[in-house]
Amino acid sequence: MTDTTHKSGAPWRNFYGRFKGKGLRSAQERYLDEDLAALSPGAVSWEDNPERTPLELPKVFGDKDVWLEIGFGGGEHLVHQAAENPQVGIIGAEPYINGVAMLLGKVRKAGVENLAIYPGDARHLFDVLPDASISKAFLLYPDPWPKKRHHRRRFVTQEHLEPLARVLKPRAEFRVATDIADYVRQTLVEVPKAGFEWLAEAPADWRTPWGDWISTRYEQKAIREGRPQHYLTFRKI
């Protein structure tokens, strides 16, 4: 074993962010205890799946197309898409357990059943998603890491984008929403390198939300603080 691997055999991946914030409410603790395991997409972690056996998505979603939301925050958008698109299955990945608990409460309220949750780093999920298995992906208001020396921590680097491209089907759509101008710049530089084309012909194409958009609490904060929103749509080549 080298110093680039974890004791489980996993590649050593630094995670820059929070796994847990302030204490969970008793109801949220109950959601985690009662609901989370049943919504698993399968064995994802290196401890549960050291051989990195690909997930069997038809066992989870049948013959439905599968979408992926990377870092779903409080889960507003994920539940909205699941409710509006019962014909698809949606996987959400989020390492922040408070956000996972918030999502589970929304899932109970909405009664949606066509989603799965991985409460961890999306990179581990990419390891076990089959090639060309995802029809659409969302990256919505990701952590901006505003300091220049931290830009390598952003999702829009090849470390993340290359495995994302591998699991997306040809011509799959990849949506990115952000209120950070420099994040837009980095996205427009890095995403095409990973095999995507930007679907924009006029300013309205990135200034106007998608037709099925629901504003999230992160977007509402950006609006209150006067930052413009950007809605970038890419297609895997």
C-alpha cells in the first residue's frame, strides 16, 4: 500500500467541505435511521464494494432512464425533478448529511419513489456507475471555492469531469447553474475539454432558467445578495 491509498484500498481523495453541520433535529435523525438505507442505489463505498463492481441500475429503476444530481444541497431540485418526471429514475449524491436529512423530509412529504441517494463523495459513485448509464446530469450552485488557490477543489476540473463524461450517455445533457462569474469562466474552459459542447447561441440561453427549473435556497441567497445567475447547458459529444 502506498501513501496514495486509503486503508480500505481506495485511492486517497481529499474532500474539501463539511460532512455534518449543526445538530440534526430528532425528526431528521429518524429520517436517516428509517429511510436512507432503502433509498440506496447499491454498494458504492469502498468498504461496501472494494472490488468496485458496477451498480445494477435496472434493479433499482427498471428500464427507466437515469439522471444524476451532483451535490443536491437541501434537495429541493431533486425532489421537484423526481415528482415532475416519474418516467425516469434520479440518483442524488451529497456528502453533507444535514442536506441528506433535509432531502429525506421532502421525499416523505412529496411521496416520490423514483429516486436513490448516495450520502457521500460523487467520485466514489462515478467509480461504480456503468459506462454510458446516465441520461442527464445536474451541477447546481456548487461550492464556489472563491480563492484562486482553491480553484482546483471545484467540481469543474478534469478529476471530476472525465469520470462524469464516462458515465453519461452520448448526447446526454449536463446542466450547470452558478452565481459566480469566475466559476462560469472555469466551467466554459474545462467542461469542453472533457468532451462536451456548450449549447448556447444567444445571451438568453445562459441568463434564462430552464423551463423545468425550480429556484433553490442557494439561488435565493444569490438573488438577495445581488449576484447574477448563470444557467449553462452542455451536451456530451
